[in-house]
Amino acid sequence: MTALLLNGKELAAKKREQLKKDVEHLTTKNVVPGLAVILVGEDPASQTYVKAKQKACEQAGIHSVLIKKSDTITEEELLAEIELLNQDKSIDGILVQLPIPKHISEQAVIEKIAPEKDVDGFHPINIGKMMTGEDTFLPCTPYGVVEMLKEAEIDLVGKHVVVVGRSNIVGKPVGQLLLNEHATVTYCHSRTKNLREMTNLADILIVAIGRPNFINAEDVKPGAVVVDVGINRVDGKLCGDVDFDSVKEKASYLTPVPGGVGPMTITMLLENTVQSARKRL
Ligand SMILES: NC(=O)c1ccc[n+]([C@@H]2O[C@H](COP(=O)([O-])OP(=O)(O)OC[C@H]3O[C@@H](n4cnc5c(N)ncnc54)[C@H](OP(=O)(O)O)[C@@H]3O)[C@@H](O)[C@H]2O)c1
């Protein structure tokens, strides 16, 4: 069996075309969606991510504001900056690029963002709403994963989903969203015993651990759907957490890296920003 590709790049392009039209429509009603990104410090990976987000906003017609702060900023100063954006009527979404320097509490920052502008979907209120299945901003990477599975018309009801990784931004919420879609969800992590036995039970295997090519064909049930969230750089080349070449011979569907989940993440951020702007109408 050779797996069909779950092509995130194509789906992201399609969604961004639609978003552009939605933004044009909002703009005719004098609502220009606005996203503010706060970048603290000079971390090169964060700079790259922020640039990509700004470019995507520009292409979609979303007004984007980048606020750069030195890594000597105090927590109080950063919280005050967020408060200004909370009050700013031209801003629909606020995002603080993580990680932030260790002397600032990440949780305090996340909780300072007004829940109705929390387009990353990390605020405890929005996480709570996601858990109870209420309409809210969904965290972008997990949201993108679910959109990819739906686009490929992969039946989720009653399927056994195994999520490897339990971070707050990927593992935990992706499992929750798939539970909301009526899948049966098992979480695995670094303390899981017999990981291979667990992953072999998966109809749908989601891997988000940050270990290059960690999951190989022996970890996968024949015909499983495999979603690789990992982004790792090895010898200057990007690869996922799944060994693509071996797993593609065993899975029914597989996401490539790059070109899989990655492009969907920013797209869902744009989607959340536009959703927030619509509420201004
Ligand atoms: N495509 C995208 O847009 C996107 C977005 C976000 C992240 N990512 C990528 O996704 C990957 C995961 O990101 P993250 O932020 O979720 O990472 P993270 O916060 O470092 O969490 C990693 C998770 O993997 C688990 N883990 C680590 N080694 C393991 C092992 N050997 N066996 C089983 N579980 C193991 C950890 O378990 P413990 O909890 O027990 O420590 C933890 O739950 C990274 O490569 C990241 O770059 C991609």
C-alpha cells in the first residue's frame, strides 16, 4: 500500500483564497481584520514564524501590526502592552509569539489577552469552551489537523485516535477536538509504557513529539491514517516525527513534512482573526 498524501499546502492555499474574499467583503463594510503580534527578544525561529504570519496576513488583506520588544522587558510592561491592544478597536486578534524570556510568566501573558481576541486559542476560557464543545477560537495547529482530516473525508466517528505528545498547544487539544468529533482517544507521552503496542492500535495516529523520524512502519497499523505534526531540522533539512519513507508503504493516508500540517497552522490563525473581525459587524 502506498499512502495518499494529506496535502496541507494545497488545502491551506484553497482556504486562504476564500479568506481573502471574506476579508474583501468585511472591508467593504468598513471592517478591516487586524492582527497584532508581539515578539519579545531575538530568537531566530520566532522571527521566522512571525515573518511568515505577517506575510500571510498581507496576502489575505489582514492588517497586521508587529510589536517588537527587547528581552529585558518586564512582565508588568509586557502585560501593559497587551492591555493597550485589548482596548484597541482596530485589533481583532492578539498573539504573543512563544517562547518568551523565562523571567516572564507565560501563563500570566496568555491570561492577559482578552479571550475575545485570543486567536491562538490558548486562554483558559477558550480552552474550557473547546472542552465543552462551545463555539470559540480553536488552537491553530490542532484546528488545522482536524480540517485536513475532514477535507479528506476521513470518518472520525468511533475511530481509535492515538495521540503521541501531550503538550498544551498540540497534543492535548488535538485529542480533545477529535473526541468532540466522536473519536475514541488515547494519549501517549514520554512515560507511556509499550508505546509501539499503543500506536499499533491506532486507526488514526497523530504524532507531535519533536523527535526526528521517531515513528516508523513497525509502529503503524496497516491502513492507518498518520498525521505528522513534528517539525525538526536535521542537517539543514526539515523532517517530521514520522519516518515518511517507511510509513508511506503502510499507512492509508500520511502528511508530508514540509507541506502537511505546517501550512495549515498559519491559515487557521488567519481564519480565527477573520472570525473575530466578523463579530465587529
Ligand atoms: N506543524 C506545526 O505548525 C507545528 C506547531 C507546533 C508544534 N510543531 C512541532 O510539533 C512537535 C511537538 O511540538 P510541541 O510543542 O507539542 O512539543 P513539546 O511541548 O516539546 O511536547 C512534546 C511532547 O512529546 C512527548 N514526547 C517526547 N519524547 C517522547 C517519546 N520519546 N515518546 C513519547 N512521547 C514523547 C512529551 O512527553 P512528556 O509530556 O512526557 O514530556 C511531550 O508531551 C515539534 O516538532 C514542534 O516543532 C509543529
